[in-house]
Amino acid sequence: MRPTLSFIYFNEKERRIALKYGKFIVSGVILVLVIVVFIFSGTKVESGHRGVLLQLGAVKPTILTEGFHFKIPFIQSVEQVEVRVQKEESSQSAASKDLQMVTAKVAVNYSVDPGKVNKLYQEIGPDFRARIVDPAIAESLKAITAQYTAEELISKRPDVSAKVKEMLSKKLTKYYMLLEDINIKEFAFSEEFNKAIELKQTAEQNALKAQRDLDRIKIEAEQQITQAKAEAESLKLKKEEVTPELIQLKQIEVQEKALEKWDGRLPSVTGGATPFIDLSGVK
């Protein structure tokens, strides 16, 4: 029995409808796949970072800068590493040259070399701060602190800081990092050492005061000696100026003053001394 024309017509219509919807479905699937591929093939590197490109887990030499980049989806991935200046504060205990225990508080500013982030990630990994930076700070502080006495650590802090910076810079450069700056905030010593320093300062102040007093006494003594010498020299000059004529002149002045005070009458009381007045020249 052969199919009727109407049946053939409806089958052809359904086939065409199925083909039409099938094309829509395929197009939709392709579009979805394209969108998924586009999403997974794009990556964005944040500001202040560099992207380390990994292909099936292997580090590639390509370093991605800030902005949008394409990668092979499901095969390549990107790990971001910050290259901005980072700050690390640390407190380390060490022994000085004279075996005093010292606790140093230090602040270190450093950054990752932007052109070598791939080597840093490959050889050290993302936890480079704990694995490299902290141990390098501790080692540098202990090595330089051991070269100075406790008092020198205080009086020569700029020199100590410069040497720590030099050593730490070499260690960080070896691991693809750059040292920007270092600041030793504080050197803390034991309570016994602080008391010893206080006593020493007090003794030095007392010694300085005693030296000043001694200098003052010496100056005053020298002034007195100089004054005595001047007085002695003055008396010597006065003695040299006394002559017989000067003595006679002084006697005449005394007699004249006595004559001016005499009222012309002799004293009525006997037994007393009568001043001698020379009247030979009186007429």
C-alpha cells in the first residue's frame, strides 16, 4: 500500500521544521562555545602586577604586563605577581660584639624585579616573602650587629643601617628582588645593660662637673697669683720712690698741720708730752 500525498506532505514539512530548529540549536551551541572560549581565552593583569604565563603547569618566558591579554583556554593560565613597593617590618634578636643581647626593629621596603617575575615564580614560588625576605633580613641584621659593640650600635646607627642595607640588597638581588630602603627603628637592650649605661652617663657627667670645677679653681688661683704679683710690684715701686727728702717733707707737713691746730696755750697737765714746735723761724 503506497502512502498518500497528504502523509508525504506532512512528513516533508516536519522534516523541514526539524532542520530549521536543528540549525538554530547548532548555531546556539556554537555561539555558546564561542562565548565560553572567549571568556576562558581572555585574562586581565591588574595594575601594579605582572602576569606569569603557565602552559600545562610549565612557566613560559612570556611576561604579561598590565591590561587585557589572550591565552589558550584550558591549556594556559596566568599567575599574577605584585611588583609594587612592599613593606616588611621585622623584630630580630641578635648578639653584639661585646655579647650583649640586642632586639632590633627594622622596616624594609622592597619590590620584585618586573622583568624577572617568571624566574621568581619558577624558582621560589608565590610565598617568596616567607621563604626569602624574612630570613634575609634576620641574617643580615645578625651578621652586621655582631661587628659592633652595644654602645656603637647606638652611636653609629647610620653606619650599621648602611651595612645592613648593602648585605640585604645583595641577598634580595640574588632572588630577583630589589631593595628600596631600610630603616632601623629601634635597638632595645637588656634592663641590666640599660642600668649600666645610665650609671656610666651619670659618672661621666659627674667627672665633667668635677673637671669644670677644677678648671675654675685653677683659673681663680691664677687670678689671685696675678693680683698678688701686681700688688707686690706696686709696693716695690712705691718703696723705690721713698727718699730722705720725701721723708723730711712729710715731717714738715705734719708739723704744719699740728701748728695750725695749736691755740697758743701750753697744756695745763704736767707729765704729758708736749709737742715739739720749732719756733726758730718765728719773729
